[in-house]
Amino acid sequence: MTASQVALSAQTAAAPRALRLDPRTKALLVLSASAAVMAPDGERFIPAALVLGLLLALGEGAWMRVAVLPLTAAAVAAIAYLLPSAAPHPAVGVLAMVAAYVLRFVAIAGIALHLMRTTTPTQLTAALRAARVPRAITVSAAVMLRFLPVIVSEARAVRDAMRLRGIGGWGGLLRHPVLSIERFTVPLIASSLRVAEDLSASALLRGLGSVTRPTALHPPRPGLADVAAVLVAAALTTVTVLW
């Protein structure tokens, strides 16, 4: 074993163990939070969803998300609820309505990002198969989980290429908004089509569309962490309803 491998092993052993939840528990938390927050009276569940997202980020060790999530929620909430009182104007009212709706997505994003960052498509597929979820939903969820991060990286690559050619940035967007959007979306659509074809071929090679039920190398098993996560979510929901 080389010195670098020894150092890496020591660093891994010294690092705190991240929270490991069953993918079914993560999916259940995301679906439950989405149903509660997106309901007609879902504004009151936004603080509970934010607290749950922060707890998941703390358990994962995602310190950047721990700092960014409350700051983003506070900024959007200020635009939604404080700005109309400070500047009463119809345009500000429309902006506040849009911000109030965006705040719901921010609350759900903290929980959804935990699912995306800590779950591989293989783990999600095995968990959904163990839960007897229909194959069409299982394959779609696995492809979407792999597709979204790739599209984000492709969008960053297109943005960097535009900056290298001197056609990106806020200045170009303000001077020529339609042309800037066209220069960004056309390469992104072409990249998305190429990525979709590659993911479809990878899915076929992995046997996601086969009739035979594959055997999981590491079958998902709920543990004490899953019970604790469900109890915390139930407690937050109960406090929200009673309060």
C-alpha cells in the first residue's frame, strides 16, 4: 500500500459517517413534502420542510447546503412577504406572488437534493423494485436521477463556452436577450438529445427494460436511521398542524 493510499484510508476512517437512509425512505420524504407544500394551504408546511431539509443536509455533511438553503429561503421570503409592504406597487405584487410560489420549491429542494446527492440510480432501482413499484415508474425515476445532474453539467459547459467566445454574461443578455437565449438553448438541446440517447443505450445494456427481475447485489434494508427520519418528519408535521 502506498503512502497516498494510507493517507486516504486514514482520512476516510477519521471522517464522520454520513447519514444513510433507505432510498424508499428518501423518496417517501420527497413525495410527502411535495404533497404537503404544494397543497392549496401548503404555506404553513414550508418551515417544517426547510427544517427537515436542513437536518438531512447536516446528517449528510453538506455544509454548503446548510448555509445556502436558509439564506435562499430567507431572501425569497423577504421578496414574497416584506417587499410588498415596503414598496406597494402592482409589479411588486406580481413579483411577490411569484416569489411565494418559488419559496415552496426552495423548501422541497432541500429534501430532493439529499435524495439526488446520496442515491445512485442502481440503489434507487433496487429500492423501487423491492417496493413492487411498476417498472415504467422505476425506469423513469432512475433515468431522471441520472439525467438531471448531466444536464446541469452540460449547461455549465455551454455557459463556459459562451464566455470564452465573448458572447455570454449579463451584458450580452441585456443587450440581446433573444439572441443570448438562442445561443444557450440550441447547444443545450443538442447536448440533451445526445445524453438521452446515451442513457437509453446504457439502460438497455443494464437490463432495465427486461422482463426478468434482476437480483440486487446489495438489497435495500431499512434501519434505525429510517425510523428516526420518519418520526422526525411526523413530529414536524404534527407541530405544524397543531400550531
